[in-house]
Amino acid sequence: MPAYREESRIVAAILGIQSLVDQVVVVDDGSGDGTVEAAKTTDAVVLTHSLNRGQGAALKTGTLAALKLGADIIVHVDADGQHDPNSIPVLLEPIQQGKADVVFGSRFLGVPSEGMPMLRRILLQGGRVFSQLVLGIPRHMTDPQSGLRAMTAQAARQIDFHQDRMAHCSEILRLVTRSDLRWVEVPARVSYTAATLAKGNQTSDAFKIVWHLLLGMFQ
């Protein structure tokens, strides 16, 4: 669970999922507010970046920590409470049944996202087209920018992503779909509020993501 300035929401986000997993690992990404202190009031393992490095970097730190803790399956979930905890069992099922190595939660399969602005929906669909045409991501992938995913420990070791900021979603997807890992999408419910929309990705971030991805392709 990567967290940045989530002092008011982090406890609820942790408590919402802790009964569904063996251990919650929170990575505070240089928040500078009370996020760390709030998270430490729960049973979560809390790690910190002294500087803000980006969500991708926080996910990398958390994933490596989960592997060191002996995790069999690793779930990436946001700290702002947008992801419905009830999506986690759905996310885990294909892995537990031996049908997939990586599972992506999709906001566009079956379960409508609550409060998603039309502009956000249009941008996400534009990102889907970009991912297909430029990154070579399969056409049947419905939500290439989803931050809700699960993977086996073996898959986590294989997915060596390097994008520190928001381009990590597309980088992870590109690495997975170009590997021999089995992957599927499942429905995931996401609830947007005015507070989380104000703090989340802005329209201009789409151009930054494209730029970072294009640079990464030549590294």
C-alpha cells in the first residue's frame, strides 16, 4: 500500500483490507504529515521513504518487503480508500485456483466505478488506445492504468519495473504481457470522491506518463 499524505484516510484503508490478507505493508513516500504515525496505530508493517520518490518507487519498496516477509501472493492497493476491499477476494481467486500468475482489477468490467468524472473516463480510454498502439499491450486489456493488481511471489520477482512515478502501471502491464506469465482481468469497484479526485492524477499527468514511458522504452 503506497501512501502519500493520507493521514486522514490511511487507517480506514488498512482496516478495510487487513482481514482479507495475512499482512499489510504500508510504504510512506515522504509524506511529511501524520501518515506514518496514523499507520503505526494499526498492525501494518510501516516503511518510509525520506524523500517523495513516487508511487511506482513506493510499490517497488513494498513489493520487495513483502517478498522478504515470505509472501506467496502480493496485492497492490491504494491508500486513499478508493479500492473496494471486496474486490480483493475476486482478485485473488484466479491465482489461488492456479489459473493466473498476475491479475489486474478493471474499472470497466461489470462493476461500474462510483463517481468517475466523464473527463477521467475519456482520458483512461485514450490511455487504452495509446497502450495498444505504442506499447503493444493487447487490445482486450480494458484498464491499462489500474492500480489494483495481484501477483504470485514468483511473478513479482520476474516483473522488474523501474518507473518511479505514475508510468509504472503501463510499464508493469507491458512487462507482464510480453512475458510468459499468465494474466487475466477481473471486475474491480472503485469509488471516487471530491477529495481523492483533487489529490489524484490530473489531466496534465497523462502527458507526463506518456513522456516517461517513451523514455523508458529506450533505456
